[in-house]
Amino acid sequence: MEVLGTNTKHGRCSVCKEKNKICTRKCEFAEYFPDEVQDDYEAATKLCGTPNIIRMMKLAPHEQKHLLPSSIQRRCRMDR
């Protein structure tokens, strides 16, 4: 199991950081919530909560998954 952050310049994704898990190359959330958007992700967890974000990502159709994180983050920016 190759861990992100050990062989790349990026660390764990925001979801794995929040859940205190190891972020592997196969992490289903790393593409959508990279380490660089940690602040936006923290705002999103205040709005929706990590379990709900994970559930929404798992239920979203594959072709629409890329829209969900930006939609949640945009909503959080409006609420700030």
C-alpha cells in the first residue's frame, strides 16, 4: 500500500486528515478534496459534516462527482 505524502509532494487528502486515516493512492476522496483545499473542506464540514460529505460522494453518480465538492465549497464561501 503506497501512501500519499511519502512519495509525493502532497500530503493526505482533507477527508483522510479529518478521519485520521492513511491516504493511499486509491483514496476515493483525494482527487476531490486534496490537501490544498483544507480550509474549504473544514468550512464544508461545518456546513454538512464529514459523514454527510462522504455519503454524498458515495451516492453521487460517477460522472457528477467532480461537481459535488466545488458545489459544497462554493456554498460554504457564500456563508462566510
